[in-house]
Amino acid sequence: MKKTLRNIIFLALAGILLFGLNYGYRAIPIISGYGAKNLCSCVFVSGRSVDDVKANELKVNPLLSAGTFEINWADSSATGDVFGLVKKKAIYRKGLGCTLVSELSEEEVRSQKYSLSSLSQPSDTLYWPYGTQMRDTSYANVDYDKLNQALENAFKEENPEVKVNTRGVVVVYKGTIIGEKYAENFNEQTPQMGWSMTKSVTATLIGMLVKDGKLDINQPAPVTSWEDDRSEITVDHLLRMSSGLEWEEVYSGPSAAVSMLYEKADMGGYAASKPLQYQPDEVWYYSSGTSNILAKIVREKVGEEDYYNYIRERLFEPLGMTTAVIEPDASGTYVGSSYMYASPRDWAKFGLLYLNGGEWDGNQLLPDDWTDYVSTPTPGAPTMEYGAHFWLNGNAPVEGQHVYYPDAPKDLFSANGFEGQRVFIIPSKDMVIVRLGQTKKRGSFDFNQFLKEVLGAVN
């Protein structure tokens, strides 16, 4: 009996050990890649110091504490390794930001051909958002003392163990910035990571292709490898996260999402290779892989010659988003799920485009009904809180829809990103509110209270 018990204990311990070794084997290259990519982008794209990034991005993450991460100024790159076992490298290319070298060689990535058009600098004689001048307009219905206190509160650290790390806030009312505030070492020109707010930008590019007549969202998605049941998946299914493709959107350990971002060269191709788990439109499941399939569709529809400039000429240039950079994967396709940087003011301009129904300075950049489309609830989403690559706050004309922010108007919709990135678009208030930061613990920044205080300053 004792021998049998010892054998059971031995086998259990062996199983735990093997699981741990396998987990570590899979996790090490991901940790190395995450650190290298983050360091590269924060230094070369955001223009932050190496010491600041190491202290505030890398050392605060327990998983990265075992890694060594360094900048190489000679070739504009960053490297990461854990215990010297797996070394990963991210390279910076001007205009494209940083790319993690995965599966392909560094030489193959660097040899990719691209030519980027320059972005015009906004006029210093025009008022924002069309220029750099700030209006000194005071609205009688805005309590500026109350607004400034709301901004102060957004940066307040009440629990040293769970920091909110707000880095930038911009409040736009009637097309005018009425309040903004930045953390130390950040300002109105610092490009900041949008994480999954990039998904909403990807949806915008899809909308532009629809306006160009190059894409029909209700037709099967143009993915050549889908010659089986996946051929029934439409672009609309992808935009609404209801494709039915197998996926694992988990970041607490190795998963499909993590492997895609830190191990795969062709992220969209990897996501598209997944089999069908459910029938299209049967189940809603949030998937970064879906967004990268859409990004790959954009590349194929635009064509190689115009691809890298498409977002610059159709979005960044018209809106004057001169700080914006969207980074490609190792295959050269923009990472449409996660990797766009822009200053808080430029993120606010993106929100204004949607507040104005896709119109900018007299030009209709998106289909007339695109804003309504992306802010229409997806029936399959739990309590219908999701539209088409945008999040919603309760505008479905049905009982039971979840209201994320009970103290904000129900017509609010937003671009949301990891660690508390938000672009709130509130048509009924004629407002766009941007909050950027590095909030590690989900829920520790009270967005409802933040919105309540900001909106409470505008009567």
C-alpha cells in the first residue's frame, strides 16, 4: 500500500515537473520577445529613455525579472533573453516602428522593400485639430475647475500596491480640447501604445476599402486558403468577432494569441490557419487573430505597391496624425490587432473622425453609414456590448444589454486597449475623451467614475 502511494506521489510530482518544464520551455521565448519588442518601441518610437523604460515597463512585470534586455544603438534594435537560453531581437525601421524578428532571419526582414510618403506637419496658423494652435475659447457650460479636478483625479495613486499609471488624458468638446494632462516624461507629442485600440483602426481601413468599392463586408472574406467550411466566413463575421475560428485569447501563459504576437512571422496567416470550431455567427469570441486576418486582407486588397502608404495617405495625413506609427510583423503586414502608437491628441483625432460620422474637414473618408455600422450591437456578443471592432455602452434597443459605464450616455462607444487605453466617443455630448496609461490590474482604474467626473463638468 505504501509503495503504491509512493508511486502515485512520484508520478504526480513527475507530471508537475514535466508540466513546469514544458511551460517554461514555451514561455521563455515569449518573455524574451515581449521584453525586446516593448523596449524597442518605447525607446525608438516613443522616444523614451532606456532607463525609464526598464524601470517602468520591464522591471514592474514579474515575468520579465529573469530577463536581460538591451538596446543596440548601432543598428537600432533591442534584444531580450532569459537565462541566456533564448535570445529574441526587435529591429527599428523609421516610419514602421519596431518588428520582432520571428521565424524569418533578420536579414530577410531588413531586406523587405518599402517606401513611405512623408506626413505633412500641421499648420501652426490653424486651430487644432486642423493645426497646432490651441483655442482659448471658454464655454459657459463648462466648469473648468471641476474638469481640472477630474483630470487630477485620473492621475491620483491611492494604492501604492496597485498603481493606475495614467500617462495622458485629453478631453475634446465641440471639436476643441478643453482639458488635457500628462504624466512625468510624457507630453502631447509622445506616441503611446494603443494595444487593442489598433483593432478599431483596422476596422477603419476596412471601411475605407468598402468606400473604395474594393470590399463587400457581407461577402465571404477573401482568404484564399479557406476552401472548406471557412469559406462561409464573411468580413462582417470577422469584424464582429463571430467567425467561429478556433482561438485562445489568453495572456496569462502560452496561448494562440501570445504565440501569434511573439513567435510568428505572419500573424494573419497563422490566425487564418486555425480550423472552424463553430459555425460562423454562432458564437462570439474576442480574438486578436481575427483582427490580423483583416489586416492581411487590407494588404491583399490594397496591393504591395500602395500598402505601406495606404494608412498614411488615407488616415494619418488627412487627420494630421503625425505621431502615429503602426508596426508590421516580420512578414511585413501591419499588426492590426495591437501595435499602433500615437500621441493622446492624435488618438483624440481618431475619435473625432467617428464623432463626425467619418467626415473630416469637409471630406467623407468613410462610408456614410460606417459609424452606425461599427456602433451597432453584435447579437451574439454577451449582453451585446460589442459592435464591429468597437465596444459599446448600452445602445441596443433590447432588455438586458450590459451598460459598462452607468454614469455615461448609452450612445457612448469606444476603442479599448490593454492596460487601460481608451478613446471614448460620445455623440450625444459632442465629446471625445482619451485616457492612456499602463494599468496592470484590470479594474483598478475606475473608468465609470472618471467619465462621471469629466462629464459632470460639462452641463
